[in-house]
Amino acid sequence: MAEETQNQNQEEQKKEEIDSLLKKILYQGVAKASDAIDYVSKTVSGLVGQNKISNEEGKKIVSNFTSTIDGKVKDMETRLRETISGALQNVRPASKSEVEELRKRVEALEKIVAGLD
């Protein structure tokens, strides 16, 4: 029982570490996206100021770019969560009952192999 509790604690700790890493990655992605939106907004404002595009065209460009970036950030978050979730499934330590079941199967196979000699 203590071993299962320890395994659960280790699993929870790994999940927290991965969740923390995920948040850091997402925050960096959001910061870069925000920087990109600011850059596009300034560039478009410059083009509007130079009368190369209309104010309405500028607003549309910024709006479309912002929508695209928002979608990409959400997609990145989803893919990161799926990847990490899949990785956690593969990292999960075996429970005491799973180890005991495997031990019994190995013993049974050893008896079979011993009988073949």
C-alpha cells in the first residue's frame, strides 16, 4: 500500500512538473504572439499614416492577423496537452498489483520452460 501511495505521489509530482513546463511554454508562445500582433499593428499604422492603405483595410489586416494568431496559440496549447498527456501515459510507474501480476506470469512461464528441458 505504501508503495502504491509513493507511486501516486511520484506520478502527481511529474504531472505538476509537466504542467508547469507546459504553462511556461504557453506563456512564451503568448508573449511572442503578442509581440507579433504589436509589430503588425505598428506596421499597419505606419502604412495607414503614409496613405498606402485605408484605415479600414488596416483594421481588417490587424483583425485577421490577431484571429489567426489566437487560433494558432489555441492549437499549440491543444497539441502540447495531447503530447504531454500521451507521454504521461507512457511514464506512469507500474502499480504493486501490476508488478505482482507480471511476477506470477513470469513464474508460470518459468515452470513451463523448466518442463521443456
